[in-house]
Amino acid sequence: MWSQNALMSTAPSTSYYRKMSVSRLTPEDLLAARERIKSKVVQTPVMRSDALDKRLGVSIYFKCEQLQVTGSFKYRGASHAVSLLDDECLGVATHSSGNHGAALARAACDRGIPAQVVMPEGAVEFKVEAVKAEGGHVHFCAPTQAAREAGLQGWVDKGFEAVPPYDDDRIIAGQGSCALELIEQVPDLDCIFAPVGGGGLLAGTALAAAGFSRPITVIGAEPAGADDAQRSLELGHRVQNHQPDTIADGLRALIGERNLGLIQQHVSGIITVTEGEIIDAMALIWTELKQVVEPSGSVALAALIRALNDQPEAWSGKNIGLVLSGGNLDVSRLTDAWRQ
Amino acid sequence: MWSQNALMSTAPSTSYYRKMSVSRLTPEDLLAARERIKSKVVQTPVMRSDALDKRLGVSIYFKCEQLQVTGSFKYRGASHAVSLLDDECLGVATHSSGNHGAALARAACDRGIPAQVVMPEGAVEFKVEAVKAEGGHVHFCAPTQAAREAGLQGWVDKGFEAVPPYDDDRIIAGQGSCALELIEQVPDLDCIFAPVGGGGLLAGTALAAAGFSRPITVIGAEPAGADDAQRSLELGHRVQNHQPDTIADGLRALIGERNLGLIQQHVSGIITVTEGEIIDAMALIWTELKQVVEPSGSVALAALIRALNDQPEAWSGKNIGLVLSGGNLDVSRLTDAWRQ
């Protein structure tokens, strides 16, 4: 437990970065992580919408990670992992088809070391360009998990440090800084809704909330078409069959092992939503907040609206933090509709 | 002239609100207007984009009026006009097919009086709904200028106060508050680019800049398909033929009489841009700033890019303020592209 004015632990605690599938992270580790990346990350603003609050009967505090460096929360974890590297480190490597690749490329670039990003053939051109724009070296592989891991292993064998996208304590600790900020920005928060894909953000959020003495409920939000986190939570272990089918491309990953462990401990529940609910929520965010948020970033609002429909008495009147996790999408696909 | 710390004039100066086609507004009137609306309007943030600055070789300060009440700068002028009404005023009336109608409805609602908004049949459904959502009473008329004015006159005859969208000193003075804020927020600004339709925003911007002792160039930005302001400036009087054809629906109005007068006095030039340039600029804003800005709100960036292409030596390295004037568009038209 810590108070909001707790002293930050300044001595780097690296013991929890050992390769194990159960996380040993504590709330104190998140404070230390936040301190390490403070000068790099943007303390993103919290936005409000009177119109949405009135319409939904709650007070929503939107945490704007679309305004984070590289346009998503992923930069928090990536820059934290990079901050812990030895000075002798040759560079970093990962496999990614999305925001983590760009975030890691930027974090590596900030430190002056190369980032090797293995991407599956057929990855969205827009996301490939984003990795390159941040200075990342893109290497294509066959679009299978085995090929991605083999591609990454090749770089690890050459001495590059692997930085996985979510199943990694350095990453989870970094992502937790988002909720630490939010809870400080909104002192009377009752609850936080955050999306879950691999589970880095949700696990970090839950651990951050658990560190405060006042109770803050944490709810995961997941597309019904990629509901492995919810099913894993019900089963008590990671599901084996996972064939994601959702427009929320940032949430297609299978829940990570240590992420699931933290979520089991600290998250109150996961709400799944349909594709239509995701698009409706995205349109609301664009219209009312004037913020470009990608489908994955809109899932938390979709889940809140579903919760308010299903159990209005449980949620009405609450102060709800809601993580808009990113804003990276190929807008040319949309603006082309304007061209004749 | 005033310094940034000039005392605000607190005594309302209403002499300039007489119905005449030449504006008598002074920079001091803008300060007084700003003081009157200070508690109503949002002091909108200024956003930056490292990526855009690097790409274009300038420092751009985006003034985010898409985050203003009702989603556009129009609320500044509307709330100022309403602040000057007598307590006995029955209500306000205007004709509008766009943001001014919604802004006036909101300003009237804030003061507890009704707003009658005459809208042409065939007006965009999205904009009609926006006026209603702000509490405005919508009255349809034939889609001609004569019918719109007749519709408005009917309400004036019933005792409602007419509040025109731009050719009105109360409105121009209110819109000027946007540039007053921007110049205070960015102390070393060299230049401001602002879009021009009827000319309320551009005239207010130019008058605001003229009030500062340090020189700040003001440039208007106009769609080539609605270039009446540029042509009027060249001719020395308002053009007679005006058949606007542009996606920038907020800039289709004919330049106002008194607006043109102020622009002739204080604006350095008007740059026109193609429809393609407007869409390209809009896509850049959505991608790099993650802000939903409508086509009209993207015209200033399009003009800056054109200026940098045509005369790089004149603009490179400058500190440029750029007004993102609004973010109201029917996003369902865009998000529907995601639905299968």
C-alpha cells in the first residue's frame, strides 16, 4: 500500500525481471518504474465530456494515451524496459505487428541503440511505416508464431536484448505508470476500465490501483471476438484455442502468462463487447471528445456502456477512469471517403 | 496597441455595435469582449507535433478550437453577443446551416433564453441535430438567401434579437479572443494562419494581432473553391458572383462587409488551397495530433504547407500559430467504413 505522496523508491529493483512465468511485481516496483521513465513519457491529460456524462449518468475521466509518445500507452513499457538495459547492450529486438514495435523503436532511438523489429508478412502497411518512422529496422517473416519467434531468436543470438510486448515484468511495470498518473489526477476515482489484449496494460493498471489505500475497482474490457482473457479467467488457466476475430487489432494477442496471474489477483471482472459496440463507442469518442482513438482504444468505453445497460444500479453516479489506449489508425482509409 | 499585461477595460463599450457596414472595432474592444466571456469559453490548449515540425521545418502551434464549447470557435462570438443583451431580451434568432447555430443555441441556453435558428431545408442532418442538442429551436425554410433572411425577420418582428454569424462587431470581437489567448500562450509567435469564410475569425484574429506592439503577420486560408475573400481583396470590394464549391462547409459563406474592411487593413494575404490539399492536411492532423478536425478546420494547415512549398525562404524556421477552427463532422460517415 502507498499513499499518493509516498516517497518514490529510487534504488532500481531488478530482481523481478528474472525470466519466470509468475510475476513478482509489487506496487512499489511500479513507483520505481514510473520514476525511471518520468522524463521520457508524456503525463497525458485527462479529458471530460459533459455531454457523455449527462447521457450516461456517470462521471468519466478519459486518460488520453492517444497523446502519448508514438500514439499509444506502449511507449511507457518500452521506454521502461530500455531504461534498464546495460550500457553495453548492442540493441533491442522484438516481434510485433503493431504499436509495441513502434514504441520500442522510439525508446531505442532515444537511447541511441538499434531496434530490430520482426514483423509478419502481410502486416498493415501503416504500422510497418510507423516502426520505420521511429527508426526501427523491420524484418519480415512468415505470418506464424513460430516464424516470429525464430526471427526474434536470430537477433537474440546476435546479442540483442529481447523485449516482449506484454508478458514481461519490465513492460507491465511501465504500463502501470498510466494508472498511477490517472489516480493522482482524479483523486476520487471509484473505478478504472482498461482494455485487455496481452494484458500488459490491464495487469499494470490493476497492480497500480492495488497499491492505493482507498479501494479502486479495476475492470478489463475485451472484444467478444478475442475473449481469451475472460475465458482464461473463468477456466483458471490460459485458454489453448485462440482465434481472434476483431477490428480491435491491438487486442488480438493471447493473454500473457504472468499477466493472467496478476489479473486473477487484482481485477474485479472482464466485460466483453461486440464489434458494433466498439464502433459505436469509437464514434462517440470522435464526436464528443474530438479525439482520434483506434478501435482497440475505444473498447473500454464500449464496456462501460454495456455495464451501465446491464447493471445501472452498480455504476450510476460513479467516478470512472477510462483508458483511451491509443490512436494509431490509417486515417487515409477514412479521409479518402472525402475525395471524389 | 497594448502589452500582454495591459489592464482590461471593464466598462462595456457598446458604441461599436451600431448597425453599420464599416467596423469601428479597436483592439481594446477585443480585450473587453474577452473579459466578458472569460467564464464561459474554454481557454483551448495549444498542441505541438515534433513530427510535423521536423517534416515542415517550422514550429507550429496548433490552437485547438475543436475543443471549444460546441466544438468550434463560433461559441466565442455567440457567447459574447449574448452577454451584451438586455435582461428584457425575449431571445435570440439567426439563420445558419452550421456551427454558428449550435453555438448561439448553447450561448442562449446558458443565459436561459430561447434561440430560434432558421435552417435551410436540406441542411446536413448532423448539424440540425447539433443545434437541437444545444437546445435551439429549428425552423426550416427554402434553401435561398431570401428565404433565410425572411425567416429571420419573422423572429425579429416578434422581438427576438438577431445575431448574425459573422458580419457583426459583437461576433468579430468575440472571435478575436482566440488569437488573444494564442499570442499569450506562445510569446514568440511570428505569424498566425486562420481560415476565412464569412471572415469573423480572420478579422478578429487580425485585429487582435494588431493590438500587440511586436509585429505578428496574419494570413488567411481559403479553399480555392470558395475564394471570394481573396478575390474581394484583389478587387478592393466584395465580389458579386459567389458560387462556393468545397468540402469545407464552414467556409462557404460570402465574406462579410465589415469583415472585409478589417481584413484589408490588417491581414497580410490570403492563400487559397485545393480540395486535395485540404484533405491531405486533415489526414495529417488526425494522424499526427490525434485530433478530429473538420475540413474547414484543416484549411489553415493546408495553406501553410502551400506557403512553405511556394516560398520556403519566407517561412522556414518561423514560429507559426495555426487555428484549428472546429471539429464538427458526421463521423458515422467515416466509422461506418469499419462496419461489415
